[in-house]
Amino acid sequence: MKLNKTVLQTALGIAVGSIAVSNAFAYNTGDVIEFQPGQYSCVFGGTYPNCTYYVNDVTGSYFAFDVDGNGLFDAVERTPIAPGPAGGIIIGVAQPAYGSHPGCTYGTETAGPDMPWCFFNNTGMHQTISIPVTDNGDGTLNFTGWGVTWNGIINIPLGGDPANFADDTGRAIISCIDAGCTESSIDYTAHVPMGDPSGFGGVNYSLHLESATATPSASISISVSGGPTQECSTVGGSNVSINSTVTVPDGDSVNSIIWSIDGTVVGNGELLDVFMALGSHVVNAEVITVSGLTATSVADVVIQDTTAPVVTAAFLSNIHRSTISHISRHGRFEVQAEATDICDPEPTIEAILGAATNDGNIISVSKHRGRISLEAESLELSVKASDASGNTASASATLVITE
């Protein structure tokens, strides 16, 4: 199954000095909480594992077990983690992991929210099975279904053991580092259930997720009223309306929106009303914010002409100019051969006047005013028109000759 997801990020955070939030983040089903991979580092210099004074730490995202029971998650108790194939924790979607085993990782595991890690020389991975992580809507996440598979144990529940530990709430806290919440963290603690077969029953567990500082950005999208392909609606093209939708970070605002068509600046503002000639065009909109952020959006617009001319073929009374269908043999009439086209003001017109004839009929031609005399019972007028785009149409009319 292909997951259609929106990627959301958490940013660098520390527990001390952080600001709890209730509505700065809102996660929906399918959203992904990405996190920064953790790594070992040296406190006093050197390169891990050869740290000066043999003192190391873990930076980035990690989990820890208070195995010495001192109430702290010391650096030596922390294990760095990296996001799994989905990029992190998927809100509202179970992410089971498979293939934990004795010994450290060797590539046959199936990861869930994070990649396989080695803990006490055995392989494990975090997971959610029946209860996925969800947003509580108050600045916390529901982690009651959180767990790990480790050392071949299918699942070690880490959703909390409130019967034995009152502070196990099953809630992970989202914290802002600054007032604008451009940096944040997710922190969660729980106890391994008493009597768990892993041998860690009653041990306190901690999860800390963080990522690179979120970079403020602006975005703009444009939509063409009537769609990207439009029919010519006036001579030579169409009048087109294009609207823009802009998002900017909190505290910033739009300074200008500049529109260009085929590389030429044609306007500014949220809405563009412009005439576009027949053909293909590239529309570009650029937003510039007061703080100097920029973003662009591009759309292709095609103005086409697929509508044929409207053709008129008729015989008109020489006196009243009204349409006639019959005329006496000695009458006079006027031929009407016209065409109009929405896009082309001067369509090409071809008109042919003819008559049905039989074998042996005599036709008389006179130089005087180009007169032609012929034996016929009716006349046929055929009119064909074509516009500049190659669309054609035709019409015909019949005039019956009476005694």
C-alpha cells in the first residue's frame, strides 16, 4: 500500500527551559513526525569511541533505560536512533517491526518508526502494533501503544504501567524551545511493565526526538480560473483570471506578488486578469515577504481555438433582402455567403453557385455583364469558411425556379 502522507517535523529541543504547547502542532492521520538521527559524541574532545577521559554523550534523538536506578538517564544509558523507512512516526497508522534477534543488527530486520539498533548486544526496534500514535489535541501525543521488539521478544509494551507507576500517563509531550515554536522536541517516559520477560520489568524508559531547526519559508500556489486549457473567447485569444494563495511564517507578511508571462512582467497583486493570445504560455508568480523570503509558482496555460466559423448561405430578395427559397424565371436575387468567427475576424470564405443539369441542356454565355443563361429547375449555393487555426465549416442553400 502506498501511503499518501504529509511530512511534519519536530525540531531541536531540551527539557530544561522548553515551553509546553497546546495548539502549536496539530497532527492528522497520515502525517509523519520526522526526527533527527542520534549519534555518539565526545564531551571533552576526541572522536567516539576514543573520547578524551572516556566520557561520551549522545546528541540528536535517542532512547534510554535507567538501568542503574539512579533516577537519571545518564549518557551511558542512551542509545541513538534514526528514522525508519517511512521517515519517522506515522500518526494514526500502526508501524509494527519484525526480526529482532540475539546479537547486533545484520540487515534482515523489518523496521518500523526507527531503524534497528543494538542494545545490550541484542537487536531491537521501536514499534506500534494495535494502537498507533495519535494526537491528543492538547500538545501531547498518545503513546499508549508504543513498544519495542527486542532480542526475539515480539513486543515489550512501553505504553506505561499506571497500576504500579502513577506517573506513567502514556502521553508524550511536545515542547517549544522558542516563542515562535520554530524549534521543538518530543519527550516521553514510561516504565517497562513489572514481570516483563525482557528482564527489564520496572525499569524507567525515556524517548527523546529532535530534528534540525525548522527553516522559516513562504509558499505560493496559483490556480487558473477555467483550467489550464481554455478556448479562444475573443479576437486573437482570451481574457484569463489567475489567483494566488500564499502562506508565510507567523510574524511575517506579504510585501509583493509579481506576475510574469513568458518572461515578461505583466502585473502584481493576489489576482491577475490578463489577455492571453492563442498558443502556449508559462505563467510565473513570485511572492516576496517583508522579511525577504521568496517563493515562486509556475503554471502552463494554453489558449486554443477549436471552434469552427459560423457560416451562412442564403438567397435574398433583390428588393426586400429577405431570405427566399423560390423565384420566377425572370426574377432577380442576391447571394448571401458570410462567415463569422470568435477568434479570427476575417475567416476565408469560398462560395460556389451551381445548378443541376441534364445531358443535352444548352447554356448560353454573353459578354454583356457576364450573363449566363441555362436550363435549370433550381440553383445550389455552397459556402465554405476556414479560420486562421484551420477550423472549417460549410453551409448550403437551394433556390427553386418557378414559372
